[in-house]
Amino acid sequence: MLGIDVVTRRLYEAPPDGFVAARAAAIEDARRGGDRDAAKRLAALKKPTVAAWVVNLVALRRPELIEELVELSTALRAAQRELRGDQLRELSTQRRQFVSSLVAAARRLAVEESGTAAGKLPLGDVEATFTAALADPEIAVQVRSGRLIRAVSYAGFGEVPRPRLRLVTDEDAETGEAPPEPSSATRERAAEEQRRRESERRRRELERELNTARADERRADGRLERAEDAEREAEHLVEDLDAELAELERRRTEAVADVARRKTARRAAERDAAAARRRVGDVQGALDELEAT
């Protein structure tokens, strides 16, 4: 039997419409080989969506592209943390171009592997997943594994800070004087503080959204796992019933053959009995004739 890593890779490389049957065959091979741990680990593998499968193809067949994605992701997050506007704009342009090239590579691999027309592939979900991987290191890790089971998305890369406003007080209105113009250093500090607050606010919003999404994902994974367990149990029940039906059919065939044999034996016994009665009659007649003389 092949190693479980090789089997797992093949499961996630192949089009998902054959995943369940291939997984069942792999589990059966592991059981026949006496490797119960491998069978259990294979049974826990989840079927990917078509979009997740396309992403997995890139991770498994073109891992160098995923490494580039991780590097660009790191650079983007560093630019965001340091609020380097020019660099962030340049990296954002690279991000869009790189995601487009990833989607193109994914499309080619999926068409070659499955023969599916490119127009039928969920490339929007594929693009959203690559974009999310650039923004979130945890998603990037999942994409790099080549075992993604569903497409993911991300809320965005932050907002443009709004300009800082100064409140005009009643004292300013009474004097009729315009508020003093802040110095360039003051304006820069204010803008920096505003950017920091906006970035922090955005981070908290995204963390809340991420926590909600992860909770939804855990619940969905739980439902999916229960559904897959129920499906496996139903499949095992069908297999058991098929085996019982096969055994009953075999026993019925044997019983029909036994009836035929017993019918033949009964007919032979009937002939023997008739011949014996005729023999008794003949002997009895001969005895009666002898006694009459």
C-alpha cells in the first residue's frame, strides 16, 4: 500500500466528483493491509469544493507560486503596519497582477486535469481565496497545505484614513478669529495618530469578523463531519445488506438444488416401492397356486 501522504495528495489532486469513491477505496486498502490508523485518518479527510480543488492543484503542482504569494503577503502586511503609502500602492498593484496570474495558472491546471471547460470553473471563488491568502497568514498556511476543502474570502486590506477635523469652540466664534493654523509637524503627528486609530479600529473590526467567520466555519465543519459520518454509516449498512443478500442468494441456490435432488430420490423410491409390490404379488400368486394343487 502507498504511504498515506501520497494517497492523500492523490485524493486532493483528483477532481472532487470522484473523491468519495477514491477515499472509500483507499480506506478499504488500508483495512485489508491491517493499517487501522491510516484507515481512520483517511476516513477523516473531507471532500473539497471545486474551487478549493482548483486552489489545491496550484499548491500541489506549482508550489513555487504559493511561496511567492507568501512573500508578497509578508511585504504587504509590513507596508500596512508601517503605513508606507507609496510602497503599499505599488504592492497592491503587484497583488492584483499576481492574483490574476495565479488564477490563470489555476485555470490551466484544472482544465488539463479534468477536461472541464474554463467557463464552468468557479474562478471568482478561486481569486477570492488567493486574495484572502495574501491578507491572512493563517489562510496562506491552509492554501500552502494543498488540502483546502472550501473557498475563503477576506473583507479587504484596510481603509484610507479620513482627514482629521478640528472642533471650533464658542470662544473662537465670539472672538471672530479663525483658529490658528497648526504647524506642519503638528499636522503630521495628527495625521499619524488618525491613521493609527483608523488602523486599530479596522483591525478590531476584522478580528471580530474573523472570529465570527471562524465560529461559522467550526459549526459548518461540525455539520459537514456529522453528515459525512452518517453517509459512511449508510454506505457501510448498504455494504452489509449487500453481503447478506449475496449469502441468502447462495443459500437459496443450494436449497433449490437440494429440492431437485430430493425429488429425484423420491421418484426412484416410488419406482422401487412399485417394483417391490409387484414382486410380492407375483410370489403370493405362485404360493397360492402351489397350495391349490
